[in-house]
Amino acid sequence: MKSRRLDYSESTRSALVDSATHLFTKRGYSSTSLDEVAKRARVTKGALYHHFSGKQALFEAVFDAVEGQVLDRLRSIMDGPEPPWERALSGLRAFIKACQEPSYQRIAIHEAPVVMGWERWREAEDQFSFGLIRSTLEQLVEAGEVDEVPLEVTARLLFGALSAAATVIAGSADPKKEGAQVELVIVELLNRIRRAPGTPA
């Protein structure tokens, strides 16, 4: 069983991440102070420094939390009971919907490349997203939904397309409309490599 001290420590860290997520989304990284984060979380600044070495470390924890929540949703869909092709389309729609959410837009798409640096951000995106895209494509091939393709290269190209789509949606004045257009284009790309029904594997 967890000790009370450990429970308190975890709840404090969670409160700080939640507070920072709210403030970074509302004001942006540069306009949010650690004093404000601690005050909103109802903890001392000393408690904040107990968990995080500084503002960037806190941001990276927020980024991990925001990305993790989206990834959990997508994994739940991809582990669901639908056929692989339907799961892939449902996952695409869920990702597009996430790209319209203020926290994901501001933190994962707009702020992260600047705060974390391009290379670190791409590594993190790769860690969170690429594996799921690759495994989804692999499932489609195994199910006979997609012709045999160079798996790594195709997954990388899809990853790049979805990363670009996220930026397009997040930067649009009408994210919902842009998301619908992105869905049409990505589905068309997937249909290009889909095996025609009745075609032998």
C-alpha cells in the first residue's frame, strides 16, 4: 500500500501539472509564472521545486500529460472490437478531434517546438505517436486490408502527414472545417494503399 506521504507527493505533483496545463493553455508558456502555477495549485513554490527543477521541466511534464491523454484515447480505439480498417478510421477522427482541443493545440503543437527545441520535440512526438501509427499499419497489412508496403517508410510518411495535419488544424481560423478537409485527404491517401475487396492476398 502507498504511504500517505507518497499519496500526498503524487497529488501535489498532479495538482501542479493540472495548474500549469490550465495556465499554459490560457496564457502561453512565456506569460505564465511559476508563482501563478503554485498559487493555483494551492501549494508553495518550494513544493513546486521539490518536483520540478524549473519552468521547462514543468512544461515537459505538462506536454507528457497532454500527449499521454490523447495517446490513451487512441490506444483504446485501436484495441477496440471494430475491424482494423474501421479502427484506423476511428483513430484518425479521434486524432483530428484532439487537434481541435485548446490544450493540445497550444501545448503540444504551438508551444512545444519552441520551449523544448525542435529536436527534443520531434523525439518526444516520435516516442508518443510513431509506434502507434506503425502498429496500426501493421495490423492493416496482417488483416489483408492493405497491400504489402515498406512498413517503416510508409509509417514514417503517414507520421509526417499527420504531424503536418496537426499544424494545419491548429493554425486554422476554422479548425473544425480544416479537420474535415484533413480527414478527407488522409482517408484518400489510405485508400490508395488499400487492397480492393475480394483481391487475394
